[in-house]
Amino acid sequence: MSEVRDLANPAERHPEKAHRPDNPSPRKPPWIRIKAPSSKGYFDTRATIKEHKLSTVCEEAGCPNAAECWAQGHATMMIMGEICTRGCTFCNVATGRPDKLDPFEPARVAQAVEKLGLSHVVITSVDRDDLGDGGAAHFAQTIRAVRRRRPEATIEVLTPDFLKCGPEALETVIEARPDVFNHNLETVPGLYLEVRPGARYFHSLRILQRAKELSPEVFTKSGLMVGLGETRPQILQVMDDMRAAGVDFLTIGQYLQPSPKHHAVERYVTPEEFASYEKAAYAKGFLMVSASPLTRSSYHAGADFERLRAARLAALG
């Protein structure tokens, strides 16, 4: 798929931030190991996705864990097309003018979930600033379609920030009763203009807080990338902000530069540093923390959900 990028993308406006010979990313360390797809399970999963004409964030964002997850039949559904209206400098999803919503997509997602036999479903999307509700109703329709087709499955949504919408957009998603509401802060506030220029840090934080207010029983979740130029004190402050917003589950993973046009990797964080972040996060009160170089929002999401649910029960005594 060709990528559409223009001056709305900060990587195009600021080519000095791209990977260049005089501004190289450091060499990948030995703990960053990405498996090539080879298993029958991987190709069976890919065939199911193609059969139902669906997109996955695993493919569109170039997830390093795709081979492992697809081998187990786990794929993260990406709804509302393959073209995003934002131009974040870390993201490999194409930027441009999206197509109209497909009203039959929610049903096809549900059919694929049933065929794959998923017990925990992760649904995400591109940003759709072209839509009045940011695609909230489409999220809700997809959640309900999956519930009808596979009522025993738990559902996790990873949504955009609905920045250009009213509060009813988030309310629409929460009313569909996902089990986990995830919205990634991605990075520290001081890097938003470089990394996530179309978003606003405190708006994203408020989305997470409001989701918990609307539905106290829903698990809230957010993720951070490291290696973009942030400092440890900044990460610890974001953890405090998340806890103040009632976030239950934190993921932290290494940023990997998708192409020379994207934000360069400033450094590779060591496994020991990830372990330290995990320890600090648990000390701050998160029910669940996943922190490792290859951690991503939906990596091991099903197993992590069971651990999260068990942690809540333990906390309640």
C-alpha cells in the first residue's frame, strides 16, 4: 500500500527530524529481536483477515510482534479504514483523506472474531477527524456486533482521542460496554509537538479519566513509548498523571522507527530500565503493568486481561 503524506505531516515539514546519515538512530541492541512469520497459524490468521476484507494494526503499523501473535490466531482489528487524518511522526499508518465508513464492517469483524475463536478481542482504529463523532458510533456498532456473534468474549477498545468531537462521542463508546477502554498517551507532554502534534496531552488524559467516571467498572488502560528523547522523571510524572486519572493498566514499550521519514530513535532503553519502570508503576498503584522492549498495547492482551481482572479481585479483598 502506498503512503500518502504531505505538509500536514510534521515529518515532512521538519525533515531534520528524520533519520539521516548525520542524525542516525543507534544500532538495534541484541534484546530487540523480531521474528519472521513462518508458522501455519500465522498464515491461517492472515487468510481469515483477507477473507473478511479487514485491516489490522498489526500490519498497518508494522508491529514487531505480528508473527508471534498471528501464530496464535490473535489479531488486533483496525476499523474505519487504513488512512488516518493525523500525521504523528512515530506512526507507520498512512496519512491522507480516508474513504467513507463501511456499514458492513462491524459484522465482518464479528465474523472474523468468531472464526478465529478469540476469547479477548482488541479493536482499534485510525483517527477520523473528518467524522462528526470521530467514529464513535462505528466503534459502538462493532462492539455490539462482536457481542452478538461471540458473547463469551471480552472486548478491549483502543480509541482515538475524539479531540474534535463533543463529550457524547466517548459516551457512545462507553455505553456499548467494552471491558477495557484504552487510549494511549504515547509520550511525555514535552514531546507532543514533535511526536503527536495533532493531539493534546491533557485532553487525552481527561478522556481516560472521563471513561472511568462514566463506567467505574470498566478497566482503563494507556501506553507509552520510550526512546523518543524523554527523561525518566518525565515518565514518572506521566505515571502520576495517569494514576490521578484512575488508569488501571499501563504499558511501556520501546519506540522503533518505522522508516527514515519518521522520528528517529534517540536511544534503546535496556531491559533493566524497563524492569525499573514496572516496579515504579506498581508502587504508584497500577493494577497491571507490562513494560518491556517489545511491549505493545495489544501484545498478550488476553492473558493480561485475566491478570488484570484477578488483580482487581485481590485489591477488593
